[in-house]
Amino acid sequence: MKMKIKYVQLESGAFLTDIDFVQFKPAEMGVYCYLILFLTSNNGKCDFDPQALSRVCNCGSVEEFEKIWQRISKKFRLRNGILRHKRVTKELSRAKKLLQAKRRGGLSTARKRRHSTSIAVSTADAKETKRKGK
């Protein structure tokens, strides 16, 4: 069963104290945030396709996206046509580990509950049998 990560932690302080981010123009901040959220929703990576990404980021044109991309690109990793972001990768990994730990805990609790229920049922059956036998 594939685990779906529903959310990751995004720290507002990390954005607001990042010297590059605070110097972005509002449109650049918007595209940067859209890309962060898009990558988070897509397992931390996507194809670098300016035409598609310009639509994802609500840019008026591909040219507008490309102009903004020139300013924000240093915050991302682009290799072999795949776009990633270091912080997104880190947060997704952290969220996956947390989800796995919660799943293990849930399975452990279910096993204990199942075991204690079977003991309780066996004890109740024994008492009922003993009562009927009298």
C-alpha cells in the first residue's frame, strides 16, 4: 500500500528570513511559493517545462515565467530536465519517516488489541462454559 503524504511542514520564518526570498518582487515570491507547493504535491520533483509551469504558477505568459525563473532559479535544482528543491526533498523525507512511524505504531496497537480481545473472549467463553456446566 502506497502511503500518501498529505502535508509537510513549511516554516514561515524560513521564508521571511531568507535573504534571497525577501528581495524577490511579489510576482517572484508567488511563483516561488507555487513551485514549492507544486513540488510538495508531486513527490518533490517535476519535469522542467516552462510552458506547463507558467500555467501552474498562473503567469500571464511563458515569457513572464521565464523572466521570473531567471531570478528564482538559483533556489532550485535542475538536473536532466527534472526540477527539485532541497528543502522540499528534506521535508518530504521527514514527513515520510513520520508517517511510517505512525503506521508502525498503529499496527502495533492493533496487534495488542487483537491479542487482548482474543484473551478476553477466551476468558469470557471459559466463564460461560463453567457457569452452564454447574
